[in-house]
Amino acid sequence: MALKVIGAGLGRTGTLSLKLALEQLGFGPCYHMTEVLMEPSRGLSWVRAADGQADWDAIFAGYKSTVDYPGCSFWRELAQFYPSAKVLLSVRRPQDWFDSTQQTIFSDEHNKPFVRSALAEFFAKTVFKEHRDRIHDRDFMIAAFERHNAEVESVVPAHRLLVYEVTQGWPSLCKFLGVPVPDSPFPRVNSREERIRQRASMAQGPGAPEVTLEAIGQAIRTRLGKHPHKE
């Protein structure tokens, strides 16, 4: 099964809402960082991809789409490997994106469980990459965010690309994908406030057990009401 939609937008641009939306529209399962967190052994394939030994058909076996990290870090390679796939660039106001990352995916508290875990190399090579020591530098990260988006827009042909904000909801997304607009509301999940509340519930003060990969994976399963996709 070849990918039909490639999400090129960076994390914290509404990608979990977009994952659920794509699955509702028939473009699922959709590969998202949650797949790796629920099944950390998947990280090894991404490390190999970062080292130039990607097996995209194996990584995406059974999937119809991908959004968020780690796929967005390889948007160029994926767009070439799946030439008929459409490319979806999820965006938001750069300053808001940076502020959101600092309280969620790039916060020191969030990254603590991964520093010495089995996914340490995976995160270093697919998410942080050359930005690892500058993720708290506002000007640098905003420039990197804008540069990423500009590169996608300059490389992907206009007929194949949708630059999209999740606040736009169904109409432009459905038109781009050539499917009817659902009667149900567009999914709205994983807000900054929701992430902060979830993080707090997993670490209840001094003396509480360290947050582990296993705990994170279980929390995601509970939240999404699902298990990691199996081939």
C-alpha cells in the first residue's frame, strides 16, 4: 500500500487532529509520532532512514498517510518515493508554534524520559537533528520553522500541495483530497493545555515514579482508544 498523503508540517501544527481527520476521511491508518511512542521498536527503522538506509515500504506497510514527526523530517524523500501522493503542509503562526513547542514537545520536562531511553538516537536523528542545542532559541527556531515551510512550498508543485491550518476545518482539506465533507465536526485534540494537563497527571510531585516510555505509550493507547497499527 503506497502513501496517499504526506504530511510535511512540523509537530505542533495540529498534526494529531489532522491524523484523526485523515483517518475519518478514509486515508488511514495515518502514521504519527504516537505510533513510535506506542511501539518504540519502530524507532530503529527511522534511525536507519536517517543514516541513508530507508525502507519506506516496510516503514509504512499498511498505512495510507503520515503526519507529524518523524515523517515530516523526510518530506522531500517521501515526496520523491511516492510521486502520486499529495503533500499536506500544516502551518500556524510561527510565534505561536514556538511558544507551543516550549511548553510541550521541546520542553525539558517532556524530553527527560527520552534522553536515556531506547529512543534517544531516534529523537536525535529525526526530530532534533542539527537543532538539538538551540531548541529554546526563539529567533533561531522561528527562522528554522519558516525556512522549512518555505522549502516545502518551493519544491512541491502547486497542484500537489495544500498549505493548511487546522482552524480551516474540513472544506479546503476535503476539496484537496477529493472527498465529501463529513457531517461531523473536525477533530480538535492535543491542545497545548491538554498536553500540559496530561503531563502533570503522569508526574504527581516529589517521590512520584519517573515517567517511562511504557507509561507514555500506555497513556497514548488510553487516550486514542487504540493499539499501535500492526502490519
